[in-house]
Amino acid sequence: SLHDFPLQLRRKKDTGERLSIEDAAGLHFMENWLGPRFRQRRALKIRNWLLAGGAAWVLIGLIWLNMDAVLNVAVGFIPESWEHKLGRESKEQIARILTLTPMGEIPWCRDPRGVAALERLTARLDMPMSADPDAALPDAARAPSQTASEAASNEDIRPVEISVLKSKMVNAFALPGRHIVVTSGMIEEAETPDELAGVLAHEMGHVTERHSTKRVLRAYGIGLIFQLVAGQGELFNAVGGLGNTLVQSKFSRADEALADRLAVERMAVAGLNGAALADLFERIQAQERDEMGEGLDSPIWEYLSDHPSFDARIAEIRNLAKEESRENAGSRTPPLDGREWAALKGICAEE
């Protein structure tokens, strides 16, 4: 301040030198000469801080009002390799949470015949939405006109990784990086291959829209992107408690509705009955109502808790399935034969 006595001046780029003015006349001269400049600069600095603060609050407001649009842009900054690691890490964390297995081997179901049947069902579904159904099948089953290299060049037919967790809980969930986990309880609940295919197709809808990755960004903030891109933090240190976050957070109703619509479309492209998903939901809902006396301990409730507004969703799925059925009349074929379906049902059998 120019009112301090004695007054010390330094260069704008401080190199250590100081000019000390100790007499009153010199101080008065400097006040008249430099005072207006200092006051103008101080006022300009205050104005800039106010503008910057106001702009920051406006930006926060815009982000809050358009969070989905912001997340759609931000998720593009996540490299595929990191997203895959996010999914792999969260899959193990969630499996331990759901099976109460803090240590030791996670009870994954890996009966070879069941795994083969699941892979066949997955290949039937995991294809570009406008592609030939043979496009996503293994090399041996693919039409000769499409080579493996041509198929591999299309990211949309990169296979999802589906794991089956031994648990009575009726649940299935999508994770970042094209990971899907389905419980043995869900497989037991499904009465037909089409019903299970509907569940997988629904989760594939979440996968293709990267809904799980957006949930991580929503929970940890867009700053996670900049931290990772700038290399200022390890991936899993930045997202500690990832499994708990994905278990406790829910997809929005808009996300669920979109996943339902994509599931019906995917089922139609694969030549399957999209209404089977509504059949499964309807039966689960009826069972949940019968078991409400058991409270939240009911395994059925675990799936419903992630999927609100079942009545409206069931009706919408049936309407969508009717429209798709008219457009794809006569194209349905069974996803699995009886032997394959039995093998899939027994995927958790002891070897």
C-alpha cells in the first residue's frame, strides 16, 4: 500500500532489488503519481474476479441443467482400455459385496456346457442393430461372405463379457467396459431362453449407451476425467469404493426406458420375441407382491429396486414388441434348443 511508511517498491518481475522511500515528501509524490494507477489496477482485479466467479456459477448451473449432455461429452474422454479396467475392477468388487465374500474365491459359475450355451445366446444378441444375425456369431458359424477381419473391424460387434455369479438374488447389471453380470437366481427365474435373452439385451442397451460409465462420472465428478487424462492419479485410487458406488446408485428412469427400447429392437434384429422381457418382468412383479411380507430380504426385490415403474414399462415393452413384430414377421427362430437351455440352466452345477 502507498500509505505504508517507509514505502518499498520492487520490479514487476521481482529480482530482489528494493527502492525504499522514507521521507514524507517522497511518499506524498509517489501517492500522487502512482496512486491512481494502483487503485485502477485493484478495481480491475476485483472486477475480473467477480466476472470469473459469476461465469463459474453460470457454468455450474448449465452443467446441472444439462448433466446428461455434459456426461455424453465427458464419457468420450475415457479411453476404452481404462473403461475396461473400470468394469473389471467393479465386477470383482460388486461380486464380493453381493455374495458376502470379502476374501477368497468368488463363486463364479463356469460349467463348460453352460458357458458354451451362454456364449451362443450372447453371440445371437451382441451384434450391430442393423446387421445380419450371422455377423456376431463365432467364425465357425459366420456366413462365408464375412471374414473374421471384417467383423473385427466393427467396434459394435466387439463381444460383451458376460459372467454368471452364483447367487439366489434375482439380478443382472451392466458395468463399464462391456461387462455384464447375471446371477444364477436370474437364470433360474427365466422360464424360456427368450426371457433370459431379453434381460441380456436390456443390459446390452446400458452397455452400448455407456450408462454405467456415466454413473461413475456422475458420482465422482467430471474432474475425474481431467485427473486421469493429466496423469495425476492412479485409476483405482481415483475411484475408490467403485463397487459400492455402482451397487448403491441407480440408473435413471430415462436410462431404463432407453435400455428397454434398445432391448426390444435388439431382440427383433436377432429374431427373438421381445415381449418375453415383459413376460419376465410381469412374473417377477407378481412374485414380489406376494413376497412383500418378507420385506427387503426377498431376492426378487433386489431386481425390482433397480427398476422402478414396472407397470408402465411392461406396457411400453409390449407395445414396442408388437411394432417390431409387424416389421419382422416370420423371422423368429429359437435362440437355444432344449439341450442347450438345460445346460445354461445348469451353468452353476458342480464339475
